[in-house]
Amino acid sequence: MDWGLENRLSRIIKPDTGRTVMLAVDHGYFLGPTTGLENPKKTIEPLLPYADSLMLTRGVLRNSVSAKFAIPIVLRVSGGTSILSPELSNEGITTSIKEAIRLNVCAVALSIFVGSPYEQQTLLALSELVNQANEYGIAVLAVTAVGRDMARDAKYLSLCCRIAAELGAHFVKTYYCEDFKRVVDTCPVPVVIAGGKKIAEKDALQLAYNAVSNGASGVDMGRNIFQSDSPVGMIKAVRAIVHNQASVDEAYRIYEAEKQGKV
Ligand code: 5RP
């Protein structure tokens, strides 16, 4: 592997554990000021010391994150739709590679919408992004977006992840599902999971535990961290599971202790 690419990927997926805790705060690119991210700076700042990388758009990066904080950046570079759009899959590339280099990012991220009306457009956009990013050793994260009416099962998600890897993505973000091992085993690049909609803290920790136990390289979690009643407690608890082999109960105690101010 190209030295620069390997170095950038190693800053995200930590070589000592082979895993990563990515903090996803890119939701505003189609959801606007969603719950918990009304003031991104306020939300992000206390979580920075506990995240292995930050996934966000250039707008939030420039305006809400200090350039003096040396956190690896995964820059979302796809978009063009909003929650009000009739078809969410109608995305394109929003940010150039030149801009990504100027922002000193480790990876760029783009959503693919397999089985959706704009499937081809998003898959070709991924391929083009890989062509451009490869020239500079920047990693590409493919996000397997799931249409409203689609089943999030192993058959569908393994199709999405495998296509993303075949087109050149260096790592893939997808959803946890039953028989998740099949998704990981049929994907030749690292797989991280999204947290999805906010659920109870213990359930979110169980999700992270199940994912890494079944081969995920970690999480790229957003709402289940920043919409928690203790975001710092949650990210610390998720870290314990991902990097320190903590059980769900041990991790939950970390969350509770932080929430009660005992830390
Ligand atoms: C949508 C995304 C999200 O914006 C986000 O990164 C998802 O994170 P979470 O589900 O954990 O809130 O990638 O496709």
C-alpha cells in the first residue's frame, strides 16, 4: 500500500487494536440543525479527546473545530439533497480533492445508494472519488445508505459493502444486522458500523459490542453519542468496548459514572 495512504488509514484505524472509534457529526449535510448538533462546536469540543477521528463536512470543520486540535478528519464529500428532497439518493460529489488536501484530511466519505433510483450515479461517483483520492494517497470511506423501504439485512448490506470495496473504497460504513459476520467476511476492506437512530444507552453499547465481536473494525457513531444524556460518558463507554474489550455491563458502568459526575 502507498505509504501516505497507509499512514492516513493508520491514524483512523489504530494499529495497536486494529479498531477505531469514529465520531460522526456530518448529519447536517442533509438534516440541517438536527437534535444535538444545533451548535456543532459546543457538541464536538468535549468529545474530541475521546474520538479517533471526526467525520463531518467542510463547513462544520472550518467553523466549529480548531485547526490546532490534531484529530484525523474524515471529510464527507457527498450531498446535494435535503430531508425534504423527494429522492435522497440523488447525491453527487460536493467537495473537491484539492479542498480535502487543503483541509489536511485523512479520508473522504461518500454515500452509495444501492437499489435506489440514483444507484448508478452514486456508484460512479464513488469510483471517480477513488480515482482522484488515490492520486494523493487519501483514503475513501463508502457509506452504504439504506432507502426508507429497504431491508437492512445481511444479504443487502453484504451486496452494498462488497460493491463499495470492489469499486475501490478503502473502508466501508454500514449498519449492524443479523448475521453481520457474513457482511464482514465477504468484504475485503475494514467495515465500521453506524449507530443509527438514538436508542437506549445500554442497547447502543450492546450494538457496538455485537458489531466488534462479529468482525467490525469499530464504529462511526453519531446520534447514540451526541444525543445521549451523557455524550462523554457514551463515547468513553464505546471506546472501552472497541479498544479495551470491555463487556456491555462494564462499559455501561463507565457511562453511568460519567453521567453521575463520579469521574
Ligand atoms: C448518513 C450518515 C450519517 O450522517 C451519520 O454519519 C450516521 O451516524 P449515526 O447513524 O451513528 O448517527 O452517514 O448516511
